[in-house]
Amino acid sequence: MKARKSYHGFIVIILMVFIVILESSTAFPITNTDEWRFTDFNFAPPGARASGMGGAFVGLADDATAAVTNPAGLAQLPRTQVAVEGNYKYYDKQRDSKVWNSWWNSNGNNVPGDGHVTYQDTKIETNTKFSFAAVSTPLFDKAVTVSIFYNKVANSNTNGNYSRHDSYSNFDQPTHNEVSIDEYGLSVAKGFLDDKLFLGVGVSAVYLDLKSEYMIDSAHDDTMTSAGSSTKLAYRAGVLFLPWDFISFGMNFNRMPKFDYTSAYPYYFTSSGNPYAGMATFGESYKIPDNFSIGAAIKPLKNWTIVTEGKYVFYSDLMEDFKPALYINQNPNDLNPSNYSIKDVWEFHLGTEYVFMLQDTPLAVRAGTYFDPKHALYANSQTNYNGLDKGGESLWHYTVGLGTVLANHWQIDTAADIAKDRGKVTLSMVYQF
């Protein structure tokens, strides 16, 4: 008994050291307007176990995090589970400098290369957040399994600076942006065909809170602001099929809501050619991208699992009701929404888990990778934004993780997802009783 306790302590020490020394990265979509440009959506499955296996979990979905990843997987759980997750997100301290050329000269004319240049520097703040919680339990003699959950869909806090120093303007104006999206939901699952086929559905209330302020031009004291808070419904549906003990297949679809908010910003282009027409207030809308996942889990050995997943994200949803920004110059093509696009993408995930036994205590070692294709705003060559909005960049992610189960009740996991410039470390726990 003493030896077993010493192994427990050894494993906990390994997990704590792992959390301290590792950082990870997660890509984020750069979207259509400044208030959304650095929004960090969380389309990855919750739980450090899934994160350590390259984010591939829809075909496994065998703990309480399935409430979001694939609600069908909840029907596999014979006992009540409570799951919680927190993460630390790191972003490169280097600012993202963008140059806005072709401003009006002192005569009110748009003269490319006339020396009037504005710089935008943006810094995404490092943050630590409580990001997921769920309670799942079988009901009616295990006829169905029900889960209530909380999920952080997005959290972004950016600070920046608009600066311009020339004969026309001389200013340094700080900017700030906060976007928070929280989801509170219910998922239900049931097994069929002697528990070889599981079906699950979920509904959630998604709450948006947006506050942003950007100085555009100090010559006219123009500040673009956006604000809004509202709650809309999201829906998900999942399938899990286990034809044999060593293989399973899963699918999940998330239907996400569209929000309304208000923006006010300077309207520079008018039919009369007036370079400055004052401030205007607009009703805006923003659609969180829907996403679909399909994947499989294979067990070549009892203690070895391989998972794979393809996730299709409808990033083009971000272009619904898209209104191009109006504050660079008088090029009419800049105001045409058809000159802008955001691509839908397939993300491909691959991961593995191997469980070692230290006496009676398991120690799971995980690794994985996935490819996140670029999915940012692209402005074509008809616009003066073409040099700024190039569609983003593609990223390879490499993940590692550790986990254990203590006293047959506590599942403790930690993971890191390593990529370029930005990172995330995740710690999660599942208690079963």
C-alpha cells in the first residue's frame, strides 16, 4: 500500500513538472473587421487528453468532455462523471505591424505613395482561463445519459496602437478590444443495437460580449467603436459506431449562432467624392462558423490507441453580412464585398496514446499533430487592402500529453500543443463516482 502511494506521488510530480515546462500553440482565425481580427475561437475538443492526442477525439469520445466533442459518446459512460478544464494561452510578444497606405493628402486627394502612412500594431494578451465544465450521468436505469456543460467558445483580449507621423498627422492612439463567447448547454445520448451504435444531440445558449475601440484618424478625432451583448442558441448532433471492440467511428456537427451588434466608424467615401463624410452608426451581424468532424479510433493493442480526425470549419460563415471597412481611401473596389473572401478548410488531426502500468497506477503518454490551413480574410488585387489581408498563414501543430487515474476515480491530464508564435497548456480533471 505504501509503494502504491509513492507511485501516486511520483506521477503527480511528473504532471506538475510537465505543466510548468511546456507551452503550446493554437491557431486563430483573422476575420473581417478590427473587432474580430484576432478572435481566438476554441473549436478544439475540450480536455487535455484530447489535446495531447492532436485534438482527435470525435471517434473516441469516452469521457464527460463528449458533451461538446461528440454527444453520442456520453452513452458509453456507465457512471456519473464531473469534468473541468483550464488552460493557459501564450502569444508571441512581438507586435503585428500593418501599414495602411494611400491616405488623402492635405488637398483631400488620394495619392498613393504620397508619404501619408498609418501603422497598426496589435498585441494579443496572454491569458489563463477556466474553459470547460460538465456533469454527465445515466438516467432511467441507464436508458439515456444526460450532461450539462459550460464551454468557452472564444476569449480574446488585444491591445494595440495606431500611429502616424508625417506632415498631415502626428499621433499615437492606443486601441483595445475584448471578445468573450460563452456556451451553457445540455446534451443527451442513447445507445442502440446492443450498444454498438450511439446517437446524441445537444442544445446550448451562447452568450456574446463585445467591446472595442480603435482610433482611425486623429485629424478628425475619428474612433471606430463596436459593442454588443446577446444570447443565441447553438445545436449539435453526433454519432458513434463501435462495430468491434478494437475500432470505433464518430461524427459530429455543430450549428453555431449569428449575433447582432452595433458599430460606429467614419464614412470617408461619398458619391460626391467628399473624402470625409463624418461618423455613421451601423447594425452589424457576426456568424460563428459551423463545423463538422469525422474520425476513428483504433486499438492495435489493449494499452495502445491511435486516433484520427478530419474537421471541416465553415469559415466562410464569417462573410455573412460582411461590410468592408470604409476608412482607407476612395477606391470604390474597397467597398465591394465580393472582393473579399475567407476559405472553408479541412483540418487533419492524428494522435496516439499508450498506457504504462506503474504497479496498479496507469500513466498515459500521448502525442499528436495536425495541420491548420490558413483561413483569414483575403482581399483581392482590386482593393488597396490586398497588401494587408493575405489570407493568413498555415500552421503545423505538434502535441504532447500525460495523464493518469488515481484511486479509480480521478482522471488527471495535462497537454501542450506546440506551433509557431503562440501557445496553450491545458490541465483537466474528470472525477467518476
